[in-house]
Amino acid sequence: MKKSNLFSSLILAALTVPVMAMAADVETAEHKEGKHVIPESAHTVTANVGFVSNYLYRGLSQTGGKPAIQGGFDYARTSGFYAGVWGSNVSWVAASSASLELDTYFGFKNSFAEDLSYDVGFLRYNYPGVYASGATKADTNEIYGAISWKWLTAKYSRSLGDTFATANASGTSYIDLSASYPIPDTGVTLGAHYGKQTFKGSTAGVSNDKFTYSDYKLSASKDFGGYVVGLAYSSTNTNKGLGEAWNITPLADGSNIDLGKSAAVLSIAHSF
């Protein structure tokens, strides 16, 4: 799928979902006529669209330092079950024509004590495109679990096979420790994050551990009437030791670029 097609799809989603939401509101809002009450729906469908000056994921640029248009749909039940799809343009996938990341996921989240909640689920990263003969596809399957207390979250993700174009990497994991603190009465949220991607397995007799790295991020965002504008600064240690393996060639312009170098990112997102 070309970037222009992705952009058109996201614009269509932005125009369609509010109409769907209005219809749902009419059908599911609580109406009282005498003793007759229509309960609120147990189902919720939302959509989101956004723009980032540089798509960073786990500290690594997915677009070679260039902008991305992103968006998706989410379904949730009051029971805690959820599922969704999310997409973005990318340019990092070598030996292929893949220029789109399309993620599909489902899970279950709920609270189990005061100020405590959990989230468990499955996530598949899809990178459709034509790959060179013998190349390892970037498609990746992960399971994850997270526990949150107030504004602190600890999350563990584990790969089930080949991981982001790294072959024989089952058991590769990512630990995510983050804080997201909303400042009362301001609409401003401050964030901090530390993550570590640990690769397992080996390829052609060489340990995949050479790709292991850590990333760090500080962020701030503000909600302007439903439009969330954010600024973040991210860094990694991929430029140390064998981490230089992330200094690869993105497809977009054919130039060598350190995908894990420090970067400031501006973003804007809106949910419907």
C-alpha cells in the first residue's frame, strides 16, 4: 500500500467514524419514558489519527528520521476485552518493498484493586510487501502483560518467533517501565520511559544478542480540545559496542542513517 493510499484511508476513517458514533449515541443513550429505560451499550468503537515528525518505536526511527501519518480503530467491551488495528508509513524494512506497518491486536484489561490495573494481550506487527529471496520478513508476533499503579506502568512483551526481520529470535523480549503524570487542571501530561530490547537466539551461528539495546524518553503533551500535541526527546545506547548494527540503510533514500540516534519528536493526535 502506498503512503497516499494510507493517507486517504485515514481521512476516510476520520470522516466516517463520527457519523457512526452519532448513530451509536442515538441508539444506546439512556432514555426514560415512564418506566422504560434503554441501557447504555456495552460496546465502544473509537478511531484515532495522528502525525509525527519522526516515527520512533522503542527508540528506533521507523521512517529514517522523516514524518509519518498514523491512525487506527479500537473496539472495547465493558467486560475489559478490546481489539484493534493501527497503521503507519515506515521505511526501515530492508530487502523489501514494505512501506506500511499495519498492527492488529486484542487483549483484556481491567482493575483488580484500588489504583491497580492489568493488561494482557497479543499483538501482530504486519509489514506487507515483496521481500527479496531468502530475506527474513519483518512480521512479528508478541504477547504482553502489564501492571499499572496510578501513573506508573511496568510492561513485558515476548516475541513468539522471528522478530523485526531478525531470524530465529523466539523469546526476544522488551521491558517497558514508564510514568505518565497528568498535572491537575492544566491538560498537561509529563512522561518518562526506560525500555530494554533483549534479543535471543542466533543467526548463521552468530548470536542475536548483538542487537540488544536500551532506550530512554522524556515527554510532555497538552490536550487542546481533543487534539493532543506532544513533544518528546528520545535516546538509545545503540551507538555503543555492537549496537552499531542498527546503523542500517532505510529504503526511502538509500542513505546510511543511525536509526537509534537521539531525536526530538513533535506529534499531534486526535481521537473520535
